[in-house]
Amino acid sequence: MPLLETKKLGIAFGGLRALDDVCFSLESGEIMGLIGPNGAGKTTVFNLLTGVYPPTEGTVELEGKSIIGKKTAQITQSGIARTFQNIRLFKDASVIDNVKTAMNYQMKYSVLSGILHLPSYWKEEAQVEEQAEGLLDVCGLKQYAKATAKNLPYGQQRKLEIARALAANPKVLLLDEPAAGMNPTETHELLETIRTIREQFGVAVLLIEHDMSFVMGLCEHIVVLDYGKVIAEGLPEEIRTNPRVIAAYLGGE
């Protein structure tokens, strides 16, 4: 059974069909790329996977169970976390507090314990602090834990978003253009970080990215969208030489 699977997924906005009959599956621990020209429908797929939009047709299954109709927070708790094209951090909060905000669902102490700072409160706070530091360490950010998020270099802010998504303990991590705006050094560091995340947490990764060298060097499987339809699927080498993919990006037949 695939970890995540879409079946005949589609959505229309008024008379515009943004996605049509999108089918793919993601296996546990796999790193898969979702690519295509601008406007192909990639981010719309992410929005359907995370409950931002309900699909017009088709279904999304996580571990064999449909997640259609669930709210975004419920889907996150079920095991799907994401980052965004535009960085969405709490810019005036510390780096570690940005990560800890995604761990609120773990807190079990009572309101009274929180107000009076009873031992149960301090015990859970210490556990969350330790977990957050561990995630920052994996992403190469531990030394910035107490820094203000907005003061991080751009590439580090991108990695902080990934650390915060990991704090939700996902089974599937959705990365929306994680390398956008990065220089070559930052891009290489990010590629290694994603590999480390997969190895340490066993999480499956589905990413949207326009940097083809990044995609080809990282992904084990690639799905290509064009005008809301899947036009190709396969290994990186197969996608690199696929005539339909080349035509979609460069135009012509």
C-alpha cells in the first residue's frame, strides 16, 4: 500500500479546470519531485493534499484512508506537513520558538499547571525544548536557536521552515520550492539536509521545484504536470529525455 496516493484528483474553479485526473503514489521514505512549467497546477496539488481546497473529483488517501473533507489542522495531525513558496515564519520570534509553535499539540499539562508553572509544566517544556533543539541540529541551525528568525540569512530561513514542519512529526513532508532564491552553496546544503531528514526520520518527501539540477540530483521518482494533467512519470533519467516534458518546458513538438 502506498503511503500517499491520489486517484483521479481534479478541481475546477468556475469554468476553469485547474487539475484533471491526477494520479500518483508516494511510497514510505521516498523522495519524489512534482515538476512542470509555471501554472501547471503543482501548488494546487499541495493545496488539495493539505485540505486548503476540497477537490471537485477524485480522492487523496494517506495509508489507505481518505483524507478528503478533513481540515488542514486535522490533516497535519494525520501526518502531512508542508512548507510554502513564500516564507511564513514568526519573524519576530526566536528560531527555536518558531519550531516549538508546531509542537503545541503535544502539550498535555493542564491550564492550572501552565498558569502556576507546576512541575508537569516544566517537565513538558523541557522535553519540547530538547526536541526542538534536535530538529534545529539536523537542519544545521542549532547555533541560531536564540536568534530572531527575521535576522537569519535567506537560505537558513528556508531551512527553519522545514524544521518547523518536521516538528509536527509528519509521515509526508511537502516542500513547495524549497530552493527558490538560494545560491549554489545554499542549494547544495539544502539537498544534503533533505537527505539527512529522510535518513533520520524515515519521512517521505514530495517537493515542487524549478531547479532541475536540484530535482534530478535528489529525487528518486518524478511526476510532471502540464495544464493540470500528468504528462509523464518515472525515474529522473526517463524524465530528462522525455519528449513531452521537453516540449512542455521549451515549447513546440
